[in-house]
Amino acid sequence: MINDVDASIAVAAQALARGELVAMPTETVYGLAADARNPDAVRRIFLAKGRPADHPLIVHLPDQSAIRDWAATVPPAARTLIDAFWPGPLTLVLKKAAAVDPIITGGQDTVGLRLPAHPTAQALLRAFGGAVAAPSANRFGRISPTTAAHVREEFPDGGFLVLDGGASEVGLESTIVDLSSDLPRLLRPGHIAASEIEALIGPLQRPSDDAGPRASGRLESHYAPAKPVVLFGTPAGGRLPADATSSDQWLVLAELPEGSGGLVLGSDPKNYARQLYGGLRQLDAAPGGRILIEMPPDTEAWAAVRDRLQRAAAGSREGG
Ligand code: TXA
Ligand code: MG
């Protein structure tokens, strides 16, 4: 029996083979995919997103054995992490194989590789029979999509197929670990915590830990709503924004201030992460004002969420 899902996956795989883009669900966020072996197709991703050419793309593999086509070598630490976390929300940066087109790597000699866990992504990759390059399916700098509807919102005239795989379960982009040199480095925190990785392969270099909310002007703006975003300390820190007005929307852990509008995302980091991007979109679409966000505690469980919140606010500092 052929059901609708199988049929649309077959159609999407054919579109990829023709060099077209396809938006695909993954367990982290939705990706905008193109045949990773077709530089013209990959170029279309950069055009659609308005993404600068020096921002490398992650290659999504159909299975573990495909890694040999993309990485020059697979060091033992990579093997260990692959056994532990693939398929799943972990991207490994490795020395690239000679055949990998520089358009994917932003001209670098390394490549980001991931094996997604979402059944629809896996079915698409299998039906296509190759790897796809796929950044998050949002316009450059904006909030990553966690539903098919978000993708359509980002690209109303997209002209590409959007596979609907439901809401992304993780809700934040993959953890990225760079294993291309002798010093393993965490490039992006995510659902898989740095400590889980360190337990298996030893210490990771971290992105500098001093990028607190006050220093976020130095962060590249990313994952950003259109409205200004203001971060404030947890109530324990006692710093509610003094200039809040009734047109502001709040994003908080436990309780909205009396008489104000917004969302309560709770104090479980994984649940919060799953709802964050949809919540930001909802508050962005509400009339008027700014988005005032209560910063979760500075603990490892919140590292990925805090990273995204700081970047979401980075473009909004100092009245900017
Ligand atoms: O969860 C995810 O990773 C999602 C889904 C769709 O798989 N993808 C995603 O892609 O977040 P994108 O393009 O939005 O973010 C990819 C990140 C960028 O920060 C990029 O700089 C980094 O991965 N990256 C990719 N290749 C790299 C490389 N060779 N060296 C260093 N960073 C790399
Ligand atoms: Mg992105």
C-alpha cells in the first residue's frame, strides 16, 4: 500500500535529484535541503536564505557508512561520539574529503556532518540515496523553524516542497563539536550536553564563557525576532526591566508579572527548548512593544537555551 507520506517522500527525493530545494523536518529544527553533490543546488540554499557564502552548511548523511565520502579521516573520538549519539542532534566537524565542494564548507578544509534521527528525514535521505546540505529553514539571522507552518511563514513564495513531519522534538539546533584538530572544541551548545560528550572523549574547549547578557553586543545576532528583545535576570537576581510597558510581551519561566501578556515556558530545560522558537514567533506576531525574556539560570542544563537567547537579543542592545 502506498500512503501519502511515502508518496510525498518519493516526490521530494525526485525534486532533490533535479537540483531543487526541499524543506525537511529534523528532530532539532526544520532544514532547507539540497543535493550536497550538486553545487548549483547548494547555491540555491544561499540565495533562498540570503545567507553569506562564508557560512558553512551541515551535510546530513543517509547512514553512518556515508561518512567516508565526506570526511578525510574519522578520528577515534569521532567514532566514539558517533556510536553514542548518531542518529541524533550532534554535528561533528571533521577534516573534509577532497571531493567536498568548497561552497558547502565556506572555503574551509573542514566539513560539518550529521545523521538526523527524525524518521521523515531518514526516509527522505534513503529515498534520495545520498547526502543533503541543509541549514535551518529560515531567512538568515531569523528564528529557526520547528514546524512546517514556520517554514512556510519564512518563505511564503518559497517555490519548494515542504515535508511536514510535525513539531521538532528537540526544538534547538544540534550540538556542534569540532574534532578537526588535536583540541576538541564545542562550537555550539545543544540538546546533547558538553558534559555528556566530555564523559566519553575528555575535555572540550568551550566558546568563551564570558558572553553574558551584558556582553551580548559582541555576539553575532541570530535566532532573532523582528521586535527588540530584552533579557532580564531571574527573579532571584531581582532585575525586572524597570521601563516595561503594557505593550511589551513577556517570556518567563514560572509566572507572568501581574496584568502583563506573554508566555510561561516552565522550568524544565528540554521542555522549554522545544517550545522556545514557536513561542518567540508567537510573541513577535503579537501587536506592539518588545519581548522581555527572563534569563534561565546559568547551569549546564540551560546552556543551549541561554546561548540562543543571548544571540536573539544581540541585535537589540543599546537601543539598536
Ligand atoms: O540541528 C541542526 O544542526 C540544523 C538541522 C537542520 O540539522 N541545522 C543547522 O544548520 O542548524 P545552520 O546552517 O543553521 O547552522 C550550521 C552551523 C553554523 O553555525 C555553521 O557555522 C556551523 O554549523 N558549521 C557548519 N560547518 C562547519 C565547519 N566546517 N566548521 C565550523 N562550523 C561549521
Ligand atoms: Mg541556522
